Amino acid sequence: MEILQYNTNRKPLIIPEYGRYIHLMIKQIMGKKDRKERNELAKAVIGVMGNLNPHLRDVPDFQHKLWDQLFIMSNFELDVDSPFEKPEAEVLSAKPKKLPYPQNHPKYRFYGNNIKKMIDIAIKWEDGELKNTLVYTIANHMKKCFLNWNKDTVEDIVIHSHLGELSNGKLKVHKDQLPLSSSSDLLKIKTKNGNGPKSNQNNSKRKNRKRY
């Protein structure tokens, strides 16, 4: 009588999705000395692996993926003729490079990093009507960001001061475009877009309820 085996006593599977029998079949192929026989058995195992993943048949390079997984499950020791280039263990085990993360620590975090980028771009623009419109738009967006952080209100003089500070005194809203949009109008826009206070949203829902 064969002694029962527990998975905790067995070697961990390299790709658990294929189960232990696929791994055992690959191990048996590696034990065959005849190369022709190994190639035929490898193609048979590829067919079984494909049947286990029928939902991936429409994926581009599906066969390429199966052959790569076959070599991976053999610890890259399987010596058979593949229709695709054999994957390299060093390439698959290599760790990707760390993505550079912006280490910006703005003084006014509620404006976000994009505002500072917009200000830096606006500084480089030539003076004129187009630049004045851009500066006005930036100031209005700063006011809206401020209201997201402080739900009450904000004076235009505060936005002008922050704009001058973030631009090192190089940007200023043109006098012909003053004043900025009112706080009430910006708050109405937020409420219309579903970004307003929850209490306002709840009240609007209650008003729209039908009474029977």
C-alpha cells in the first residue's frame, strides 16, 4: 500500500496553476535520453497545458507563453527543440530598476505638484494675452484647490500671494482679468460634479425622492 503523501512534505510547485501532475510529467520528460522522444512528449505536455487554459487561446503569442512556462517549470534544465527562443533564467530573475519618484515637498501641499509645474511652464511663456489667460486659469485652479482643502472660503489676495510666492514673484494675474471666480461659483461646480460636501449631496437626494 502506498504511503499517503502530504503537500507540506513535497517540493513547492514552480507554477501552482498547472498542478503537480504537469510538473511530474515534465520531470519524466527530463529523464528520457532520446531527444526525439523528449520533443514528442514536450509537445504533448504543451497540448495539455493549452487545454487547461482555453480562455487564453485568443491571447497573442499564446504558444510562446506555454513554451516559456514549460522551461520555467523544468528550472530551465529541459533540453528540447522549441519553436521559440528559450528563455534565460537570469533575465527572468533580474529585478527591475526602481522608478524615480518625485521627492517634492511643496510648502502648500493642497495645491499639488501639477500646479507648480504649470507655474514653471507659464513663467517661460512670452508676455501677452495668451500668457495672461493661462495665469488667470492657474490662479482660478489654485482657488478651487484651496476650497477643496478649506470648505469655507478664501480671499483673492491669499491666492495672489501664494501665486507670487510659488513663481518667485514672476507671475501676477492681469488687472483686466480680476477678480477671480467667486468661491460660491466654484463650490457650485464641485457640487454639480459630485465632489461637493456629502451633506449637500444627501439633501439633494432627499429632495428628489418621491413620496407615496
